[in-house]
Amino acid sequence: MEEGESGVIINKSKILAILDTLKNAYANGSSQVSYNYSTAILYHSSVQLGDADPIQIQVEFYPRNQEVKLNPGLYMQEPEDHIYQQDGDFTSLHFEGIGTGGHHVLHIDVDSENVELLKDYLFEDSIIEINIITTLISDNEVNTISSFNIDNGQVVGCFIERDGIPEEEQWQQGKLKRIPENEYEFIEDPCETGRSNCANEFRLITTPEKSGTRNGILIHLGTDYLDSEGCLLPVGTNYSSEEVDFDINGDLVTLTVYKSNGTSLETLTEINNYIEQKKQFAEQVGKTIKMYIDINR
């Protein structure tokens, strides 16, 4: 690291680290990133962005020696004819600080001919993904309970589903079975069936390759497996269970039945609130939301 005048550091690795922090936060749909640098200026240095040829980039913080917070997708693009110790044709990306009343806390300066390269590097992904991953907890001849987490734990809970016995019936419509293990895209329910709570429900996009003849699989409210014809019922981690006797092929068998314990609405609301937050961010930065659920047995 080379130090120049007070508050000036020449270090291309630090500049790249700052850019990558912005890039990763934006790609993950984060609405906030923070920095705290002791220097005001990271001097005009040659930085390689991905596979492209190196370009000259300068970073300026306002103020120094203080944490600054900003939204990685919200910036103003301004022409500059002078940056630190340099005259020329530059473009600067000005990021407004969160809670600063409109003050810019970060400037990224680049030769104007390279501004699109910089923006492509920072904001190349036009899609924000929301990912639900499920993990099987337990299942039996009548129902299934799985945990889920959204985007590495931003929302956690469980799903109650029907049983999966025999396995081949999971692929057949009308058999009252859970959906086959696979990754599915899901969307907000278009409310074609007139369900009273459809505006808060989600529909899995099924295909013959992934789920046979199955269709109409929703994420919707419910108390236990009897409220599902093959859909996923979101419940909290404090779900309850009870032991119930069933006649299974002529034998009396005691099985565990999983119940929502009154948590289904709260859990579905948490899912909706998180997705709505992501949608608002995507709209601000001109990106598209894609939602996926990875069902594991």
C-alpha cells in the first residue's frame, strides 16, 4: 500500500474490494451496505474488472473515519472535469448516504469512456433471486414436516404436507400426495380459482419432467395435512403435533400428525413481507424478481 498526501491511499486491491462489496450486495438484493475508511480518497489506480483490461478508477469517501451507509443500487451519474490531481473527461457515480438528508457519501470516479464497463461490472445481473430451501424433518403414512429457510435464514419456518407413499403417486394429479422432490420456480398466485386468501398465496410452476401430471400446487394457509390436497402449508418452528391412531391396511397404527399451532398466518405473512421488500428494491434498481423453492426429501 502506498500512502500519498494526508487521507490519500493508492491501493488498487482496496478499490476492488470496495467495488466488490457493492457488486455483491446489489446482486443479493441488499438495500444497505456500510463502509468505514480512514482515508478520504483511494487514488486514481489501475483496476482490473473481471476479464476486461484494467481501467483507472478513483474512490472518494465523505466523511472519512466514520461509518457511512448507502443503498448499492441508488446513485446519480455526474460528469466531472477534475478529480484528485487529475484533469480530464471523467464520470462519477455518486451514492447518497442513508439518513444523511441527501448528502453523497461515496464517489466512484472513472474515465467517461469506461463508465459503462464499470456499471456493467457493478450491476450486471438483472435478476434478483429469492430462494427457499427445504429440509425434511420427518414423514409417515399421512403427513410430512420439513423446515425451510429463505435466502440463508432471512425467513425460517416449516411446511406441512401430505405423505409421499407410494412414491409414484407423488407424480399423479388427484392422489392427495406431496409434490416430488425437485427445484421449482414459484410465482404469486394469479387468483384464478377465487380462493379467499389467494392474494397472499404462491403457486409452484410444475412441468411433466419435474412433477408428472401435477398442477395447482400452492403455498397456502392451513392447520394440518387435511387442509392440503398436495400443497405446502407454511407454519412456524413452534408447530405442534399429536399422536393419532390410523387404520393402515387393516392394522391399527399410531402416527404423529403435525399441526400449525396457530402459526400458519403469521408465517405466510412473514414470507409475503420479505418478498414485498425484495420487490420494492428490485423496482427501485430496475431488476426482475425470480423465486425458486428447492424441495428436499
